Amino acid sequence: MKLLSLSSTLVVSIGALTAMAQTAAPVDKSPASYDLKPQALQDLHLLHQRFADLAAAIPIEKLTWRPGEGVRSFSEVLLHVASLNFSMAPNFGAPAAPGFVAKDYEKSTTDRAKIIAQVNQSFDYVEAALAKRSNDELRRIVKEFGPEASEGDIVYLIVADAHEHLGQAVAYARMNGIVPPWTAAQSIKP
């Protein structure tokens, strides 16, 4: 009888623990454990350099290369990143980027010099906008993105999306026999 009672208690306990584990955890409202702003600025600076360097390394005839139908080309990926920088920074206090029009921006040019200029301008723009924000301002809610999305969340989105597209651009480069300049530089070191 004791064994049956112990087994029943164990089954009930495991069931209760399983039910508790499946219950949604409360939203963590504690402040970030690190300072988002300097880390994001560091990431943006590195991304800026890598996108500009990779754009310069892509042969001109490959800027329109795409791995398949309906997928962005090299130039479209680069301009997509620039477009995101230009379009998202006003959500954390930047004035609208002069002359930027989102419609058809990704397909606006295949001229390497213009693409590199747009990449550089967009990263300069978003980095300058972020540098002006205080940590308190980065905690402000941006209602257009939901009831709990902060300016800092928008910054995180920009950085994460740029990292994703850098990976995409590196994959494109490798598929075309192009070694990313920062990788080539590392292999030259003694």
C-alpha cells in the first residue's frame, strides 16, 4: 500500500511540475544586464566596415548576381541594409534621412560607388542617431512597434538584421569565389 501511495504521489507531482513548466513565464521587466548603447555602437561600426569592404570586393559584374529567382541580388542586399538603417533610426529620435525614399530603394542602383556611398551614409546616420540617445531615452516605448517595444528594441532589431544580412552577403561572396576582405587579411598574418 505504501508503494502504491508513493507511486501515486510521484505521478501527481510530476504532472504538477509538467503543468507548471508549460505555463507561460511572466515577462521579465528588469533592466538589461549590460549597457546596450556602447555594444550596439561597436557592432554597428564593425558591420559598417564589413559591408563597405565586402561591397568594394565584389566584382562589378557580380553586383546583380542572385542565387535564385525571387531572391535579393548582392546590390539589393546591400541597399536593403542601408534602407533599414535609414527607415528605422527615426523611431529613436533621428530626423528623417534627407532624400531617402523607401519605395524601390533596394532596386535604385547597381552602381558600386553609389551603393558603397549609401551603405556608408546609412551607417553614419544610424550610428550618429544612436550616439545622441541616453539610456533613459532608449527605454522609451515606440507604440508603432507594440505596447512593450522600446527604442532599444529597435536598435537591437537594426543590429540583428544587419548581422543576418552580412551572413547572407558572405554566403553570396563564397558562392562566387570571393573571400571576405577581413578573412583574407587574417590569413595573411604570420
